[in-house]
Amino acid sequence: MAVELTTAQALQLWHDVSLDLVKDRHPDLTARQMTILLTVYLETPPHTVRGLAAKLDVSKPVVTRALDAMGQQDLLRRRRDDKDKRNVLVQRTVTGSLYLETLADVIGKRGGDLSF
């Protein structure tokens, strides 16, 4: 079931969700970090630094910097692929799962607050 939002409603929803996350002291993620986080949690694993870089059309160091920041917050974890030591696998964490669960709850609540 798709919900049609006006431009103003879509921007208001984004604003309200972002404001709630900031007020509740959740980690401030850049758009790139959020995209990486959502990709790892919503798309079928395995996820590699190389694969994420290709998907986002950025260099591997750009992904590595984003993963460094999210790793410090325990939102994602990296480890060497035992089968191919050249690959670095990106893995989900309990903290990251809880963060996205909270995000989904905030979006759901705020989306329900919109007037159509």
C-alpha cells in the first residue's frame, strides 16, 4: 500500500523524524552513513566494503570512513572474510538493529501524524 505525500508533507515528515532523533540523543548519521546502514540491514548479506562502494558510486576509503564512525557507535561491525582475505565483510549488530527499530517507530508515529 503506497501512500502519496505532497512535497510539503514529505519534507515535514523528514524534518519531524530528524528532530525526534536529535532530541532523543540518537546518533547523528550523515546521509551516506544512513544509506550504508539501511543497505546492510534491508538487503540480503553478505555486504562488503567493495560492494557498498560500488553501490554508492564512491571509493572504498569513503565507505571505510563511514564504517569507522558507525563502528565506534556499534551500529555496524567489520571483519575479514575467512574465505577471501581481500574482502572485508560488513555485519549487523544488536545496537544497529535497535537503532533502526527506533527509527522505524518514529517514522511510523510521525507518518501517522500527517494530515491528508
